[in-house]
Amino acid sequence: MSSPPHNLQLVIDFVNTLDLETGEDRADTPAHLARWLDEQGLRAGGEPQLGRRELEQAIELRESLRDVLVTHNDRDPGTDDAARHLEEVAEHGRLSVRFGPGGAIDIAPRAEGYPGVLAQLLVPVTHAAMDGTWGRVKACVADDCRWAFYDSSRNRSGRWCDMAVCGNREKVRTYRSRRSG
């Protein structure tokens, strides 16, 4: 299994702070969210404590990303709410193209504080969108899972986070429904 490019693992890990199957949420309180952000190096030392509002913003971003990842697995595209929310996070974080010496180009948030922190989570998405690898980041098709994963299959056909677990469960369900129907 190949590693995701462009630091997409950060985005995958962020979405997976909530395990839908077990209900475990590593970002369920402002303190837990702050710890996760600090572990990822997304907050500068000494930044103010996060509150309920910041937690709600992070959860909304996480679930908007998950909704987009569901569509990457050829599922119902749903509404434009998730895309609109991602645009708002990018806008509030002032996500911008930055030009450096020798023609170097990068994308980075210009906003200070928490809006910049959230926008930083969209930087890998932007880089991956430019080379087409963003579509390889998917959410498992199992409705009770929705775990984010990087589809490293040659033909981009991965549907489950783990074929041995979710894929097998789906095959058993399909088999049983055929036998009983």
C-alpha cells in the first residue's frame, strides 16, 4: 500500500478522528481537539485555548470532508453544502497562492489563529486536487463505517477501508439477502 502524497494522510487522520463504528471521537472536546492539532503541528505554541465554537467548526469541517470523500467512492453526491463549507473554511483562512524565490509556488493560509489552522487542513487537498490524487481519498462505502482511506489500487476501484473487514461484511450481507430473497 502506497503512502498518500501531499500530506493527505493529515486529512485522512483528521476525518478519522471520529470512528463511526465504535463511536470513539479523538476530537470530542475542545481539549482533545487542541491536543490532536498540537500533535499534528498545526497550532503554534501558546495559542489560546479552544472553546465550544472552535470545536463545532472543526467537527463541521471534518464531516464536510467526509461527505466529499463519500462522493469519491461513486456514491450519491448529495448536496453542495459540503463543498460550500470547504470554500468558506478556505476563505476564512485566507488560503492563498504564495510565490517564492526561483518561481516556487505554494498554497498557504494567510489568516492568523484558528481560521488559519482549519485552512491548513485544506492545503493537502488543494495540492492533491491539482494532480488528480484527491479523488483517491475516499470514505468506506459501508454505511456504518465511512472510515477515510487512500485508494492505492491501480484502477482507483477501492470501495472499502479494509477488504477483509468491511468488504467481507458487505459480501456476506449480499450473499444472505440473495439466499433469503
